[in-house]
Amino acid sequence: MAKNVLLITADQFRGDCLSALGHDFVKTPHLDALASDGALFRNHYCQATPCSPARASLLTGLYQLNHRVVRNGTPLDRRHDNLARMVRRHGHDPVLFGYTDQTRDPRETAGDDPWVATFEGVLPGFRADARGGVMLDGVGQPWRDWLVGRGVAVPAKLEDLFLPDPALYPDPGARPTLDPPRFGAAETETAFLVDRFLAYLEGRGGAPWFAHMSFLRPHPPFCVPAPYNGLFDPADMPAPARRPSVHDESRQHPFLAALLDVNPAFHFIVNGTGPAATFDLADVALLRAIYFAMIAEVDAQIGRLIEGLRAAGAYDDTLIIFTSDHGEMLGDHFLFGKSGYFDGAAHIPLIIRDPAAARGGHVITHFTENIDILPTILANLGIAAPAALDGHALQSLIDGVEPVAWRRAVHWEFDFRDFADHVAGTALSADACSLAVLRDRRFKYVHFAGLAPLLFDLENDPYEFDNKAADPAYAGVVAEYAGRMLSWRMRHGGRELSHLLATPAGMMS
């Protein structure tokens, strides 16, 4: 059993972007070293996108169908327990470095409470204060103040920090650029959080601790300081998996056509205009080079973090988990970001280093989900997992023991009510604007509440181009997977109290 727990998330980290998994360009030596000392999970997936829904699943151990955080800003229902509250009740003091992207239930706050006006609050149970920890809010105030203290000229608008210094570089306009931002490699948000964590660790004096390190990068905007901006040549970047044109791509499904239309360039580069689908191949190559460089920067800071753990004598007493909230499309199918049903949006990394594990340095190919993280931490701390959790502890996989009846597929969901009016030829209610994915090794089935389904034969179509849902030859597969999707929802639908029974002898489970 570990003395300490360190949960690290890197925002928008694509699942194939680890050199330990054989990526041709990404360089992640420090994460690779952690994996060689622990367990690397090859088929790990998030349960929802964007950030708030994804993190709600990670921090509650519940599918979106249960926690119902369906978009950034949807409140997390107060009846749902969470990781921080669970471990705090058992004597731990969970400290946050970064953010949890959750909105408080308005029923447990005053009407004028500022935390109901944002999704960038602290999840109840975590601590982020002067005694240890720090929260990164939407305006980046703690980081901004730190930069000012280091002599960085911080512009009035935080987003302008990510643009090159106009005194040194020409205005990049609305196109991607390798020119560095106005801060250096030692001044990134990641470096700031690592600095704060190392100061917290130094002050612990060997006492047990529980920390959640929530890094912003490699989340956009796409920019990276020197020397990382020179790591990769855009000319060497692999081409995206996409059809010859946006029109060709959009014909796959009305949902995809709408998503391509509303996926804005300014979400990815500060001065971007129009849809991200207008990025040409040269732009995509540049953005890929920057993204891989941002991953290298995150990896370097994780190296600092691990070195700090070793120097403090805490490495061999700490359960270390590295994952992400969701993935990044990176130009595949003309998309950037993390929305929808493609693997690029949902496939994420997972590395677990358990100092008490029976073995290390192995790759696990079983399907795993981010809802498994919470029960894994509880099991490591000797805390009984609530029966209502949808996830399962990963300890048997880590120890090389074949689990009984492990899942044969992964599931994730996406709510698209924010752009329902862009879906041509439909008049969908808000509650009909949702999709659910069932993905196994052979097929991916995508069920829509108010639209036609999709089916991909992944064995013959790994890049998900050819929708087979209307092909008579696949009619039996569609029926089978629709039935499996229904069974999944029936098994996991709201079970907070369903396992309990009132009896003359008291409440029984």
C-alpha cells in the first residue's frame, strides 16, 4: 500500500503520443521511464468530452449517463460523491495543483456565489490555498502573478501571452506559427505548477500526502517556447487521416457536417478565424509540430517532478498515475479538439507506477477507462469502493493477473446541444442531442438519440472513413451492437441506492 498518491493529468493529451508506444516523432523520455518502472496501458479511453464532462467521469468514477455533466458549465449534482471527498473522509488531505473544471451544484450555494458562474472552480474536497496547492482559473491569475514576479511583461489580455513578442517577431495574424510566445521554457504553466508542487513537497517533512497535478498543456492555444519550438520540422510531420475535401468528409454523417462547420480556428490559435477545417495541410503540419513540442515540454516538467520525488525520498512511497482528460483530433477528419466519436478524441494515455506492484515495465492491452482511476486509488489506499461506481480497480491488471469477466469494449458519450441548430434537416430537442459510442477491437458503433447510427469496421477501416450502418451486409452487426449498447445502459443506469435493502435487521446490501 502506497504512503502517498500523485494523480497527474495533462489536458488534451492524445493517446498515441508516447514514444514508449512507438510514435515516430514524439519524444517522451521521462514518461517512458515512468512506464518502464510501472504499467503502460495501450487501450485507455475517456468517457466524455469536453473538459468538464471528462473530468467529472475521472473524479466520480461514473459514466456521463449517471453524473450528467454534459458540457463545460453543467453543475455536478451534489448527490454524487467524488475522489477528493472519499479520501478526505479517510484522513487524507487532497491538494490541487491546477484545476478540476467543475461547476458547483447551485442548490448547495447561495444565489450570488461566484462559483456558480464558472466551471473553473475547485471540486469540493480538494484544497488549493497558500498552505499548499494552487488553482489555475480562467484568467490565469496565479500564473500571471508568478510571471510578473519573474520579470515577464504580461499583457492585459491573458491570451496575448501566447502570441510572439511583436517587438521581436512579425504579427502571425490568423495562421499557425513556430515563433515562441512571450514567456520562456522555465515560465510555462506546467513549470509553474511543478515549482509549486516541489515547494509543497519540501514542506511535508516526510508526512503522507495526496496531490492532484492538473497540467493545462498540451491543451491549445498551439504555441511553445524555445527550445521546444525547434524540436520538430513541420516538413517531417505525418499527414492527417482525412478525405480529400471537407465536403467529402462531411458526407459521412449530419453530425460530422455540423461539427466541421462549428469547430472554430480561434480555439487553437489566438487570432484564428473561421472553421478549423480551413487549415490547409501546411497549417496542419505546423500545428502537429507544435503539439508534439508541447508534449515534449510537459514530459520535461514531469522529469523535474519525478526528480523532486526521488530527492525527497518519496518516489518509492508514492502511487503515481499519469493520464489525460481527453484526446486531440490533430487535423484528422479536418477536425481539431476533442468533440465527437473518433478515436483521436477519446483515446488517452495511462501510466500507473505502483511501488507495491508485483511487476513493472509491462504493457497492458486490455480495454480500460478513466472511470477505473478512482477505484484504483481507493483500492491502493485500502478504502472500500462505493457499489455505485461504474469503474473497476486496475490492480489485477497491474499485477499481471487475468481479471474475471473484464470488459470487452469501451464506451464514451458526447452531448452536442450547443450546436444542434447546425445539424441540417433536423429539429432536435436538447435531450436528443447526444451520442454514445461502443468500441471494441473489431467494430465501433455510434448510437444517436435523434439521428441515424454509425458503424465502422475497424479491422478493415482503422481510420473510420466508411460508415457501414446502412449496408445490408452489416445489418446483423448493427442490431447486435445496438442491443449491447442498451444492455450497457441498463447495467449502469443510476445505482446510488439500488444495491441497498431495508430489512428488520437494518439496511443490507
